[in-house]
Amino acid sequence: PATMYYSESSVGSLLKDMYSFMYVYSACPPSAPFLYALTLFSFQALVYGLLLSSLIDVQHPSNPLHVPLSVGLEMRIAQTCAILIAVFNSVDIMVAMNNLLRTPDAIVFMNSDQSELSSMHHGIAHDRSRLNLGTSQASAGQSFPAGFRFKFANMLRLIEGCLAVTASFILIVRSDDVLDMFINFAALEFVVNLDKLAFALAEHGLISNKLQDAARFVGNLGFSYIDHQEGITQAYQTNTSRFRCRRLSRVLGWPVRQMKTHPDATRRSTLLVMILSLFGCWGFILSGLNHGDFLCKSLDVEFYHAHVPATTEFEAEDGIKAFLSTRSGTYAAEFIDQSTSFSDVLSAIFMGKSKLFLAYREVDPKIETPDQETRIVPVGRLPENYQSVIYFDSLAKQWVFTSCNPSTDLSSPNRECTGPQVVSVETDTMDLTIAASMAPFHVANGNNPNAVQTILPARVTCNECGLLGNSNLRSVGSNMGTCGLTGGVCSASRRECICPPGQYGVFCTDHYGATCTTLEIIRKEGVEEPPGAVQFSEEEMKPFELVQDEYGAGNSPIWQRQSKTYTDLLEWRGGTHWTITRNVKGSAVPYTTAITEASAPEATDTVNPGALAGPMGSVLLEPPPAGLMFHAPKSATWGTVPDHLRPFASYTFHCKAAL
């Protein structure tokens, strides 16, 4: 056949990847190169699917990508650079757009100098020496570049490129560490280039001889393009004469005609659109997160303080150990939006900071004052109206745990707070559950920063239901998010569990209604009482009955007993405390008659005190307050605490199950 020449602008080369196999080799019946390429695409799609399924948390709709809001300026710059790299590296999208908009008229076999085209006919040129075809067979080849196989291969290439950009974007925006982000980004590039790696393996004969011949043959093929303007004009004139009255069709088809007429400008515009779209999507996500909807609104805080020394009476009742045991409990969010304008929001997003002030206040009911003080109220006693709070100090980059006046502005640097400050390590995370899992808290010592720090591990779990997807919010040994297994309902408005009758606890996993309907007070015989031991009166030996359909803080149970002159309630008071509170008829001021403190958990505990780990979570054996020793109450620096010198040593509380 005659030798033909084309100008450089009308000729293009095939990429050495798996999709080029699909251009040339038969799909029906399927050839080995086509199946090899299709298998590699399926494998890539599977990897992307697994990756995206782990990156997107559909159970956490307020922040399904777990995008951090406050990461710092250095991280913001690194994320910006990484997004630009991801866009400019999207070769598959550009090639697919080019081939779908600029359809080749033929695929031709080219010599090593990339100039001489041989064995060409309209649609495809075969190298007869490779394919062993006669002249008649070669001229009868399918005109597939404009047909199904060519378009199918480029659609797959476009899908793979979009999946790669999407996965890269999610990995970038959810990162909070520069090094980790680029390591993950580099690992993803290996998946992106699998199609090229598979082609190279075939070309070097590492798969099979047949695929090696196919790869070498495809590597010498190139495109010859038709004249775009002429082809589009002819098609437009034909369609106009046929559908002269369909003006709407012509108007709607104008963008497509422009894209096909100017493919180079279309590809450049595609890059710009991709950049603007990704940055716009990122900005939209960050601006939405500035309201804090993705953060947990109710937390349970429990410090592991069993290891904290308490060798003196002051340390036991007025030191940090007493402070922690009194202030552990349930906290509700109090977020303050400090942005005054849209420019403030944009500035905060660019700087990697947040205009949202994060704080939580304790919501557990306070322990009432004892009926009789056994000693002088300590001078340093916390004011009775003060509340325990946790807030994020953006300047120090620390979470701070202290007690403040409920009327003070927590976002003000002049906030009215007192008592010890328990702080986290320096962190940018705005999720307290993540901060608590990263490293222990410690007691801040402003007077002596170099002093040995008291390490205070803490378990901070989210009390909200319906958040199963976030592993950081899971509570150990509980069916979190399910509200129990027999009928609990998650309130969409409050994001709290509404427990069915007989079930208690934050997630309705405690079955006090079946195991502890009655709390009996049993007098133990033969107990040697220490000096100062106190006694229950005969009337106070009456058992407590579980109050049906009434719940305390955190869906905790409430037991009650009544006499002619008063009503006693036995209930949880947050942290590790349980109290007996007396309400005298005719008086509006209740007071505490007895108080007990459950044993502080160890940092290695995986279940709650008084529980046993089982295949379905934690199983309560003798749930608190059963089995605990009560004491007479007294005032200490941080509130009402057990007076360890005045125990009810001869008495124990025992759960009586329902018959």
C-alpha cells in the first residue's frame, strides 16, 4: 500500500496503559488483552471503592468526611498545594476528555521516527506482519475508533480518573498532619498508576508472551485526527436541515458543538473548572463545619484517678483526687460563634483556625449540702453555684477542665473560674473525644511549669445516639447508637436515647428494671466498727423501690422510699458518687443524708466498675450502688464528699431482682 504522511498537529500517540488494549483488541468475542485490561480496571475500581467506603462515614451526616476545622496555617498551605498537585496529575481525565471530544479518524501503525504511516484504511490500520491478515481482511476491519470500544475504553478511563481525584481530595481535606497527608497521597498514586504498571509488566513479558506481543504492537500505534471544524460544520448543517424547526435542540447543542470545535480550549477549561470546583467544595465544607454540628453535644467524662496519691486527709478530701471524683460526669455543649462577618469566616478558614469557641458545662445535678456539718467549712470551698466546665483554649491549643461561675463569659480571657486546671496536651483538634484518646490530661501548674506533672488518663465518650460510624465516639462495652437491643429509640432532636421501661443507662444497656427493682439495706453481723461509725435508724432500714418510668442524669435509675414526714431518693450524682437525698415535707430545701463513692477506674479498665465484659457488651453483676459502703456526708473544698471517718460500716446495699 501507498505510504502516507500527516502533519504533527493531526497525529497523536496512544498512552502505554491498559485502556489502549481496549482500543485495538476485540471485546466480542473477548480477546486476552481486552480481558486483561478490563480485569485491571475492575481491580482499580474495587480498591477505590474500599478506600472511599472507609473515608466516607454515612452514619455521621454532619461531617461524613471527618474534616478537621482547626489545623493551622502550615497545614492549610500543604493542603492547598496537594489539591493543585492532584488536579495537574489527573492525566486520565484529560486524555479521556481529549479522545471523547476529538474522535480519531483512524489508528495507524507508525515507524520509530513517528512520521511514516503505513497500512492505513479508514477506521483502523493493521500491521499485517503482526496480525498475519491478508489484504482483503485488513481492508474489511471494523472502524472502531469512532465506535463502541473506543468510547467505552475512554469512559472507563474518565471514571477511573474521577475516582482518583475524589479519593485524593478526601484524603487531603481530612488530614491534620503534613507528613501523614503526603504519605497517604503518595500511596494513592500507586493505585492511580496501576494501569500503566500493568502495561509495563505485559510489555516486558512478565505476564505472557501473547500479552507481550500485544503491548509492543499497541506501543507503536498512533492517532490521526479528522479536521474538527469541517466535521462539526458538516454535522451541524445536516442536523439543521433535518430539524429546522427544533430551535431548542440547536440551542442546547451549542455547548457541545463549541467543546468539540475547540478541544484544546476545552481541556484547559476543564483544569480550571476542576480547581475551582475542588476548592469551592472544600470551602463549602469548612464553612458548614464552623457551626460545630459535627461535634458531639453531650459527653461523658471519667478520669482514671485511682493512682493519684492521697496520703493525707487534705489530699483525700480537698486535693485533686477529690476534685476529679466530684467533677467527672456528663457535660453539655455550649458553643459560641465569634465570627462577626463573612470575611472573618474566610480569614479563619484560610488560617486553619476556627471562630467557634468550644465549651461544655456539667449537667449532672449537684450534691446537696449535708444536714449537719462535721467541721468548719473550708476556706477554699468552691462556691455552691459554680459549675464544672471544659473549654478549648485556642491560644494555648489545649483543652482545659476547671470550675467557673455559670454567669461568666467562657469565651472571655477574664472568665471567672477557680480551682485546679486539668489540661490536655497541645493539640489542634476540636473533638474532645479524639484529644482524650491521643494522650493523658495533666494538672496545670502555673507557678512552676517545670514541676512533675500528675498524669490523668481520661475516658471521654459521646453520649449521643446514632453515631455508630465514628469509632472515636464509641463507648467501651456498650451498644452505642443502638439505644439497646429491645426497643430503645434515638431522639432526632436531642440525639439522646429514649429507653423502654426497665432499661437504663445512656444507651439503654443497663437492665435495672429486671435485676434491681428493690435495693435492700442489710445489716452485717460481726463487723468491727471503727470509731466514728454511724448507724441507720430503724425507719431508715426500709428498702428503696425503683421508680418506674423516671430517669436521672444519663438515663440513670432512681430509687425511692417514703415515710410520713419525708421522701428519700437514692440516685446517681455524676462521676462515681451516689447519694441518698432527703426531701422533708413542707421544706423546699433537700439535703444529703448519705453518700458513697464507687472505686475509681484504672486506666487499663475496659468495662465500667461493677460490670463484666461479655460477647454482647458489659453485663452488670452487682450494679452500683449495690455493694458500696455509704458514709455520712461532709463539705469539702470541691463540694459534698463522703466523710471517711464516719462510715455506715455495718450496712450493705443489696439488689433484689424482680420476680
